[in-house]
Amino acid sequence: MTEVKHISGKQKQIAISEFFEKNKHFLGFDTLQRAIITAVKEAVDNSLDACEESRILPTIRIEINRKKGDKLELITQDNGPGIPRDSIENVFGKFLLGSRFHAIRQTRGQQGIGITGVVMYSQLTAGSKTSVISKIKNDSSAVYVELGLDTRNNKATKSGERRDVWIDDATGREVAHGLKIRTVMKAKFQRGKQSVYQYLRMTSIVNPHASISLIVRDQKGEIIEEGNWPRTTEKLPRIVNEIKPHPHGIHLGALQRLLRESGERKMTSFLRHNFSGVSIRAAKEILNKCEIEENRTPKRIKSEEAGEMIQAFQKIKLLPPPTDCLSPIEDLLIKKGLSKAIDSRFASTVTRSPKVSQGNPFQIEVGLVFGGNLSSDGPIEILRFANRVPLMYQQGGCLLTKSLEAVDWKRYGLDHPGGRGIPKGPAAVLVHLASTNVQFTSEAKEAVAENEEVFEEIRLAMLEVGRGLKNHLKKNSERKKAREKFELVNIILPEIAKKSSQLLSREEPDLAPIITKIMNAVFCEEEIGWDKQSKLATCKITIFNYTARARAFTILAKWPESEESKIIKNPGGRKEAKGIWAWRLDTLNPGTSTEISFMVSGLTKGEWLETDIFFRGNGDIIGATRIDEKLLDEMRKSESLEAIELEMDEDIIQHNENTDIAKENEMESITNSDLEDGQRTLFDNYGVIE
């Protein structure tokens, strides 16, 4: 008995800081090569989040200096809002302290672990304190402080705190607001696919609104590597709104906690005010299914009843959660991001509509670039992202990679032996998963875990960009053959005509009808440009009729339609669907050509680089694709449904605001005990249209 007491007496509470100190691999500091990448990642993620929340276009500078032995000095600086003096210790010196953990919305960081882990790792491996300079806009001077970490008590230790004017080393000007971090750690600098350079390159692709630079120096102070990725758009990501949990994603323990902590007086109020997607009708159906009275107090719900509610959540039809909690990159900005990091000849992008998995909204975006300086010898480059954060490790075990491998890329023009694994060719594929709750395979957040709904959405997006690549390659092949044939005919026939005329002493005949008869094709060329004076994107479509008879077509072109962009200086035509405009060519005579030109406002240079041309009519057009009428109808129906749903949502919101609160308050005062036997309130069968 004494021995048992002795053993139990040795048990002690373990501080979270001590746990991470002994298990630093959970934070991504398991190797020297990964340590510096993890440190840069945590600093950059925080900078981007802070800038975006304050609606500041981010400018981030990273500097790495080699020290003696295997130590590196890391310096990061941003132009964000800065951190108030009283909050610096908590931000850098306390694990599991964050502002986003309980918020259901898309964010890069969430747990409140990252940057504190950098401070801990620096202290653990180099015995170094982390220097922080913070300047907020309203302060006249910046805060300078040295920070360490008390791992036993999970709090920061600080020294050398002072205030002073902050002069930027690069510009020589006073800094208005921002944050600068300097730390020394045991780490190893390397180049290649898994390097700081690659991480920042990938970050710049999915954050085209950010300007990011990197300088790496050796022990002598000479630059051994540098990178510069200027912003390509002034448009900040849209603001994401926090949403309430959805019943489809709630677990029993979480529901019991919400019930215990609820201040609501009735279960109908509890369901409507604590969850998204639950109307009054749905709340009543859930309670009826569980045989729980509507006027029960949430705190008095028993464990068995809570379990029945969980089952009822899956059986009752509920509204999907709002999707304004997500911030997709969007097609045009994906293309701009890819173009500043990868030199290519073709880009195809798709942003899928938001979906829901286990009550969590998510959205898939895929971009594919082809040609240019991309290598055609090895596997294609895969760029994986989760909530705009690059995933650089465990590529083979990631759901994003597996979804790509599930597509037969040989059908779309890439070399894919056996239809398995990663295809080969001069291409790169970007996959971005935006979600309020990304499920990773480990704490290090290096790969996305299995999920059937997410897998299928990515696969469908891959098929869509694959079709774009297939059409591009087919169009280029047809144009090349037609051009070669046209050039050959134009070289040989004039020579034959010239020699024949000389031999027969006759005038040279008009070869245009003959060339037209030989070519026997309608040819289409498009050119996307930029007008410097008007600062408008331009599009010119030229149709050549190399056939022996007049032709009539309807020409359709894709253009980047959005709330900001508009077609101007357009020669008529009509809108067929969102992003598709059509023009009718009633007569195109043999041997002639016609031109369609228009401009698009609301874009910046480089945002629109390529378009797709479609047609209706008899025969074929080389360089254009026959329009898929079924797909066009689906697009129109989808747009109509979105418009109707938006209108209904606005009506429901307005109705709820004006009537529901008042009605519930009135119902609160009416209980069954207030009524005589056989009487019912007027609200017993009340419902709201969903």
C-alpha cells in the first residue's frame, strides 16, 4: 500500500509547453531541414492573416543568415497592424492561446500554437531569445522586447523592453505599423522542392495580393539565394464571416456542452440560436422526432435525449450552412498567381461551388498550367494548398494527390503510363481546399485526410481542367495543320501558276478561288491583349472562310464576367450565360474574313490571358469548339436557381428578423399550463417556408 502511494505521489500535472518541448516533432520541428521552413511558415501565416483581417495589402520580407555551426538567424518583417504591447507576451509566449480556435470560418492558423513553437524551438536548440519589434498605428513609437518561454508555466519571459522610433533598415524611413521578429535556431538551409524558397513561391501563387521577398546570406554576408514575388492584384481576399455549427457536424459531447451552457428557456430557441441551417419548422420536427417538448429547458435535457437529437439531426431535412465563411482564390487570381511563379503557355482553372461535408462547408479550386519552361521529362508538378497554406510534405499520402491520381490523364493529353500514379509532361496542377475544418493526417498539417465528398469534388474539378487542356491541345494541333497546309498551298500554287503562264504565254490566273477550294475549312483565331491608354483588356476574334460557299455561324466567347468587370465597345451580340457572349454571323462569303472585337473593363493587366471560342452552325471551325447546348442549359438553370435562392434567402432573413423574434417572445409567455383543456395556441402549427 505504501508503494502504491509512493508511485501515485510521483504523478504530476504536465504543462502543455513541457509536452511540446519534448515532442517538438508535433509542431514540425522534427528535422533541421524542416525546422527553418516551419518557422518561416508560422511567421508568414500570421502576417497574412493579420494583414487581411485589417484590410492591409501584405508586404512581407524574409531574411535568413547563416551562423557558425548549424545555426540560422531568421528575420521576418511585415506591414501588418502590429501587436499591442500588452498582448505581445501572450501571442509569442503561451501555447493554445488564439483568437480563431472557436471561430467557424476559413483561417490559416487556428490552435494558437505556431509562433510560440518557434520561440520555444529557438530557446531549446540555440539558447536564444526571440527579439520582437511591434508598432501599431496609433502609437508614436514601437515596442522592442526580448522574449523567451517558461515551459513549466506556459508563459513568456521578457527582458530588455523599451520604446523607440522604428526605422526600416531597407528604406531608411520610419515604420508606421508592422511587426519584426528575429530569432536564432538550430536548422539547416537547403534548396530544392522542399525549401524556404519553394514554400514562399507556393505561398505567392495562392496569395497574389501579397508582396513577398526572400534573401539568404552566408556567414560572410554574401547573398546565396534570393526571391521576389511582387503582388499581381490590389484585391484583398473577401472577408469571411463566422458561422454557427451545423447539426450534421456536431458530436454528442459537444451537444451536451452546448445544452449545459445554454441560457435559452426553450428548446426551439436553443436549436435556432445555436445552430446554422435550423428553421422553426426543422426545430419542431427534430423535437417531435425525439419526443421532447418544445418548452423544455435545454439544461434539463438528459444524455439519452441528447443522443436521440443527434440521430434526428441526420434524418430531418436542414438548410445547408452559409458559405460566406469561405474565401476562395477565384479563377482569375489563380491564373495571375500561377503566371507570376510559372512560365507557361496555357492555363485552365476552375472554382467549384461550395459543398458541405459532415456539416463543414468546403470549396475546391484547381488550376492547370501547360507548356512554357515546364519540364516534359518527369512527373508534373503538384501544388497542394489548404486554406491558402502550402502543403510541402507527405505528398503521396495526401487526399489532394490521390484525387489527381484517380484521373486518367492520358485522355487529356498527358503521358500517364497504366493510368496510375502521377502523370508526366510539361504541366503543373494546383489544388486548393478551402474549408472551415480541414482534416489533416497529423498535427503537423502536412497532408489532407481521407474524405469521400472532398475526393469527389477534387476529381470533378480535375476532369474539368483536363477537358480544358484537351481542347487547347486539339485546337493547337488543328491550327498547326491548317497553317502548314495553307502555307504550303500558297507557296506551291503560285509557282505552278507562274511557270504554266510562262509556258503558255498567258496571264496568271486568280488563285483565291482555287486555294479556297483546296483548303475547304473555316478558320478561327483569337487574340487577348491590353490597351495601355484606356487600361482595358482587349479581345479580337477573326473568322476566315476558306470554303467555296457562304457560311453562317453564331460565335460564342468566354470572358471573365464578375461584379467588377463589364464588356464595353462591343459590336452587338447577347449574353448566353454567365461569362459567355454570343454574336451571329449571318453571311460570311467565300474567301473572306470577319473580325469581332470587344474590350473588358474592371481587370488589371495580366488577369485575362486566354479565352475559349465556341460556335453554332453547320460544319466545323478550326480553332473553335461546337457549343454543348446541354451544358449551356445547365449553366442557365444553375444561374436561375442561384438567383431564386438568393431572393428566397433575403426574404427568409427579412421575415425572420421581423416576425420570428417577436413570435418566440410571445410564445415564451404562453405555456400549456396557461390554457384550458382542449385549447391550442395559434402557433402550434406555425411554420416558415424554407
